[in-house]
Amino acid sequence: MKNGKNYKFWFATGSQDLYGEDCLREVEQHARKIVEGLNNSGRLPFEVVWKPTLIDNVTIRKTFNEANADEECAGVITWMHTFSPAKSWILGLQEFRKPLLHLHTQFNEEIPYDTIDMDFMNTNQSAHGDREFGHIVSRMGIERKVIVGHWNDKEVQERIAGWMRTAIGVMESSHIRVVRVGDNMRNVAVTEGDKVEAHIKFGWEIDAYNVTDIAEYVDAVPKADVDALVDKYYDQYEIITEGRDEKEFREHVAVQAAIELGFEQFLTEKNYHAIVTNFEMLAGLKQLPGLAIQRLMEKGYGFGAEGDWKTAAMVRLMKIMAEGTKDAKGTSFMEDYTYNLVKGKEGILQAHMLEVCPSIAKEKPAIKVCPLSMGKREDPARLVFTSKPGKAVATSLVDMGNRFRLIVNEVNCLPQEKAMPKLPVASAFWRPEPNLATGAEAWILCGGAHHTAFSYDLTVEQMTDWAAMMGIESVVIDKNTTIRDIKNELRWNEIYYR
Ligand code: MN
């Protein structure tokens, strides 16, 4: 999966001409060294591009508009080396439409006690100039990220890296196109939502097709291609027939191979990045897409079951944000299924009818063919596995009627206590922060869905920053959550987002 662009971030240093040419030369040298240091750190997922020092409203406005127009520019990082009168920034900021990071840093790490004089003070006064800049951005009500600390510090660089991924999420959100193959599951509330509002807020295009339209693509896949893909499956995965006839088993697997190839052809041709299905609406398909959807998710497509386009788009978005993460552990569609309420072992068993992304698998996935016990189709082939242990985020985007709310829960995925030999689906087991009882109570009070977009590779900070950039409400459930506080937060948000 590629997001298609070689994104870069511009580094814009603020100053003014009050301190003379020598000072401006030093400002430029320092900014260039910082950009070089950031790029050489090996910690940033995208390149930082140095831009000439900004000292007046003409160049500032011009630079921000060039950033708007440059398709590869995913955002601007600003830093005021000296004092830079902030009225000069108003026009440029007003016209700027991309993510903004205010890096509140300075060139030197330590005060040079032995040599410091007034020339040094005038040249190196970010503590002063960045406050002036921060004031105007706050006064103008512009959403931005502020990161404080020395530019060569590991934590500062890691936070910049995290923000860059959020910025890519903001930039790429407007390119997400979701195809709905069938509508929302009958009578289900939480997977519904206002698609026009989602287009306005997030830029998502959400289109419906008849299942028969995509089924034609599945039927058109040449048999040789299906056979070749089935061979690939048999190489790549364990095969657990559980006593089924070998030939019959393989035929069931072949149905999913044809669905994978046909769906991918449809998605590529029509330029969609996420898909929803509904087990109630499968006209023309022999099986509910299972293994096929799991593999498409692994390739970077978003997915939501039962017509859940919000989660499908979120899975796609989070896969783009996490793309290229070193030692990535995976991102998937997920569903809360059943609890373990034993004291000290509390947690939620996560799974779905079939569709969990193998990017989160702990071990080599296995193919099984089992009855679905819902719908009226053939037994679908699916990948079965358990998931990696570790910290992750579970997110749910819900439509509250007058606004979208993003709920973000920190969760801890735990090793499966015992094997579940009769469970025919992929699963994870997690304990939500701050604990199961408070976490689940808070989730329910927030109106969170049973479907989530889940990732080991993103953080609460990144997801809430993305929500802020999109101008929507976000609520966090983490180790600091108390029921009293979250009830108040929800009440206050009710007023703020009215
Ligand atoms: Mn479901």
C-alpha cells in the first residue's frame, strides 16, 4: 500500500531585520543545521526541507501559499529564532490550509555562561519570539501542534515523527474513498452516520454499489489466476482441514481467492481504498468475503463489516498513518465479543465473524473452512490466528446526531491464557485502560461502538491530534480516566460542540 506521494515538511524560521545582517546570517546557519540534524537523526519518517528565513508579511504569506500549492508538502514546521513580530504572520496563517507544527526549540542546548552577552541574547531568543508567535496562532484560533525541547533530543524528535504521521493522516483523509457493497445491517444504529457530513469534515467519499456489480468482477477472474493464488495460500499459511475432504476444502478456499482478486480489481479500477460488506446482502457471492477481506486489509485497504463505512475509513486512515513504522505490529478492524470477568484476569475477547487483519497476527495464520451460522451462504474460508501482546489503541468514530465523536481507548493486548481450539476465527484479548470495569463503563457512556479501528502502531496523542485537526470531538479513555471526570467532560463537550 502506498499513499502515492513523497511527502515532505517545510521548516520555516521566523526572524526580523532589526538585528542586522550578521544576526540573520547566523539565524540561517542555525536553521540549516537543525534541519540537517533532524534529517540525519534517522527518527523522522519524512524529510524536512529548509526554507529561507521569514522576516516580513510578504515573504510569510508567499511561503504559506507555496506550501498550500505544493502537493508534496504535508505541513509546515515553524520556529522563531529571534523575535518575529506576529502581526507579520496574520495573512499567511489566515491563508494556510495544511498541518502546522510550532517547534519551540533553540539552537543551543545550554546557556553559554562564560560568553553570554546582549548580542547572544538578541540572536537566540526563541523563548521570547515563540511566545509572540504562539499568541497570534491562539488568538486566531488555529489548530496546531506545539512541541517543546532541544531539537537534537531523542524524545523531541520522536514527537515530531509522531506528529508527521498525524499530518499525513490529515492530508490523506481527503483522498479516502469507501465503497459500500450493500447497505448498513438492518436495524443497527451505531454503524450508521451522516455521509455528507463525513465528506465535509473528513473529505471521505462514500459510494454504494450493488453486490452484483462487484460479483461480476469475481466471476470474471480467470481460473488459472485463482489456482495460482490458492497455491500461494497453501505455501504461505497452515492448512487445517479438521477432517473435511481435501478437494472440497480447496474449492472453498478457491472461492475466497476469486473474491480477493475480483474485489482488488474492482477497487483498483474504481480507485477505492476501503470497503464494507454486509452478510445480509451477498447476492452473487458464494461466501461472505473472509480470507479475501483479511488479505485486502493486510495490503492496506480499510474494512468495516455490516456496512460500517466509518470504521472502514478509520482502518484505512490508521493504516496510512502507521505506514512504514519500524517494527510495526499491525492495524485492523476489530469487534468486542465476549468478556473474561474472572478477578485479576479481566479482559475482552476481540474477534469478528471472519474479518480480522493478519498484520496483527502473533503466529503464522492458518486457513480453516467452517460454517458461518449466519446468512445463507457456503461455509467461508478464513484465516485464524491469535494477536501480538502489547499496548495499542482502539478507536470508535460515532455519529451523535449533531456531530462526530472519536473515542480512543488505550488497551493492553495480553497473551491468550488458554488455547481455544473450537474458535474458528482470528482473535485478540485485551484489557482496556484503566481497567475493564471503568474502561467499559466509560466506553458505553461515550456511546462507543462494538466495532473498532485498532492499531498497535499509533498513540492516543496522534489520534486526538488528528481529531482536533478535523475539528471534531475526541474523548480519551486511559489510565487517568475516572467516571466522574468523563461524565463531566461529555456534558461540557455537549455545549462546546453544539
Ligand atoms: Mn460486526
